[in-house]
Amino acid sequence: MTEFLTQREAAEKLGVAPTRIKQLWAENEILKVVKDGKPMVPAKCLTDENGFWEPLPTIHGTMFMLLDAGFSHDEATEWMLTEQESLGAVPLDCLADSRVRDVRNAILPLAF
């Protein structure tokens, strides 16, 4: 099950102002999911690199691939958070496990 962080919790982890989270959403650096009317960040969108939290770098390019394939922003986010038969896993989980090539190869057939 996916763990979610509030905007404030995500900002605290990253050491930034909550308004920066809005920028990261707009720039497709992290995913935005609305739960109970509140915008949330899937916890796996953030990674601890050498003791410093940062957005998972592979989200940005993966989201653009989905958008280029014709997905709406909401559809792309849903795809990233839903188990895909072609992967046998949730794409965001794969990205967090450094399986970026598998995820991006799963997107290629969706573009045609």
C-alpha cells in the first residue's frame, strides 16, 4: 500500500517551504494525488541520498514520456501509481528500485 505525505510533511523532509512543493508538482518532479480533498505526495517520490532528501530524479522524465504518449496529467499519475501488467509491479515502486529502463520500456507501446 502506498504511503502518502501531506504537502507540509514533504516540505519538511526536503527542507523547503511548502510552496516549493507546489512548484515541484507543476514541474512534474513529484506526483500529486488528492486524498480526502487534500493534495498529497506519495512517499516514494522522495529519496534519501547521502542523508539528504530529494525528489526521485527519474519521475520527471517518466512523466514527460507519459504526457508525450498522450496521457493527461491525471492519467499519467494514475498509471504511475497502479500496478501495470507489463511490469508486474507499480511503476513508481520500480522507479524507486532503480528499474527506470523497465518502466520507460513499458511506456513505449502506449505511445502508438
